[in-house]
Amino acid sequence: MIIEQRLAELGIVLPTVPQPVGSYLPAARMGNLLFLCGQGPLLESGENAKGKLGREVSVEEGYKLARLTGLYLIAAMKQGLGDLDRVVRVGKVLGMVNCTPEFGDMPAVINGCSDLFVEVFGDKGRHARSSVGMGSLPGGMTVEIEAVVEISD
């Protein structure tokens, strides 16, 4: 399956990867692994979506924001690799959810990103995952997600 064709079939246009705001890269390769830095749900306004799950953001909204974040991760893969068909498998995803102490539905939120990866990459998109709650995230963003991807030369 050619991933670019799959994206077109799904009507997905990848966003532009934001410039790092520190001394790090959006993607760093080590051998046959591509490590993707934490991305957030960057809105058309240029700001990350903000708010806490369990307070002003619903699980459904959080799911959509995690999916948006997944688009930025795929865009970072493309930027780092040049060709998304070099993705052998998404290996690990870490999803962090800005939430109240009582909130416990982090996996349902991060499913937005996981479901997107499976839609785009098929079985290659199935991955190991951790979904954790955080008291805060940079700039108050709702979710931050990072991933490790196995790649080919």
C-alpha cells in the first residue's frame, strides 16, 4: 500500500510540522528507529488547543485533538523520512493527557491518535502504547503525543 495514496483516499492533508521551540528535532533517527518528539494539537490559529480533560474538554473533543496531534506526528515522519512508505511499523506511542486528578479516561482520548495510525498505515500502525494523565502540559495544551517508528532504508 502506498501511504500517500491512502492519505488521499481518506481526504487527509498533512499539516506543516511546527518549528522546534528549543534545542531538539521533530524527528531523530537512530539505526532503523525514528523517534518523534512530543507534538500537540496545533490549531489553525497557530496555537495549541488548551484545556483540561475532566473540566472544560470532553472525551470526544480530546479524541479529536489526539487525532489532530497524530496528523502532526505523521507529518514529522514524512519530514524526517521523505517517504512514508519507509515506515515499517509504528512501535510505541506515549500519549499524555492534561487532566484533572479525577479523570481516568486517558486511553479513550489517545485512541484518536491510535485509530488514525491504523487508518493510515493498516496493521503497520498497530502499536504498543501508554496513556497517562498529567497535571499540566506545555502551554496548557490538552494532549501531547510522541512515538517511536521502525523504518527501512
